[in-house]
Amino acid sequence: MEAKNIEQTLDKMRRDWDERARENARFYVNTERTDWTDAEFFASGERTVAEEILTDMINICQGRDPLTMRVIEIGCGAGRITRALAKRFGEVYAVDVSGEMVAQARQACADLPNVHVFQNNGMDLSVLPDIGYDFAFSTIVFQHIPSREVIVNYVRETGRLLKPGSLFKFQVQGDASISTEPDDTWLGVPFTDEQACAMAEECGFEPRYRHGAGEQYFWLWFFKK
């Protein structure tokens, strides 16, 4: 994809997610319901962390105390998962392409001094300090990105910031049967298992585990070489 086209895609991602955030941020972050209360919304983030993080602490921590670990969250939205991560890990550095979402995430995490929320450009992590990170996580984010190049660049950037051996656990769209438009920022580009493995190798990761190939929730465990 040409640089001009990527810039157009990133601009559309930013505009679309700002509009969704203004309309009903919590619904677009988690479409289970339209009328989330604070307690219910953040409890749903706790459930995600319980299911995807707390069941996987051996791979994530590798013997380290989680309270000493720095974590990256890509696509933090309104801070639903960010709050839950902050209760388990030492520091959380979260990014989102939408300034509207970032404002809500900052408000949601205002009482948590170990959370740092940044608006990024939608494809890299240049806004984050290069201080060495121990774990990176992303869910229900890459499945909305319409450009494979953008996703690959995110993975490459995560590898740049992670310490050697650290895990990037994330989810992509795995259902290749979906029909998407090139600029659709809701139904993003899918990955096959072969494409996911090629992305790992290209970006300096070992694709050690994968679950859900061919399904919407295709989970990848990439360990930095």
C-alpha cells in the first residue's frame, strides 16, 4: 500500500473511531449492550483479563513478579481493560488512535497513577517512551483495521519496544470468508495461519502458539526473539 493510501486509511480510522466514541464509546468497545453502567463496563474488562491474562500468567510473566512489569496495551478504547491490567501489573502504557477514546480512558483511569494513556497515529508506537516493556496485549482491535500493512507495522513496533523473550499476545480476525471493503474500519482484514506466521518471522517474533485460525477470534502468542 502506498504511503498516501496508508495515511488516508489512518485518517479514516481516527475519524470513524472519534465518531463512534462520541455516539456511544462503550457500545463500540463492547457491543454486548448499549447502556453500560460504569460498574458493568469495567467488570467486563475484568472478565477479559480473567479469561485471557490470569489464565496465562506463566507465558506472560515467565517467573517475574507482575507488579514489576511494564505492559503495553494497543487499542485501549475507553479504558475498559486498561483499569483491570493496572490492578495486576506495575505500569500500563496504553495507546489508541482516537482522541475521543483516549480522553475517556484517561478519565476512567484518573485514579490509577500507574496508567499512562497516549493518542497514537494508528500504526506505530512512537508516542511511547523506549524504556523496555515486559508484555504487550491487544484484543478486539486489530480485527477492525482494514490494512494488513498497518497491523504488521504495529507488530514490528511492538517488537522494537519489548524486551527479548517477552510475549505479545493479541487477537486478529481469522475468518477469511468475511467480505470487507478496503477502507472498512469495522470489519478489518483477516489473517490465515500462514500469514500470521509470516508476520511473526518478518517482525522478529516466534509464533509459538496460535488458537482460533479461521475464526473471528484468532489468538496469537508471539515471543520476541
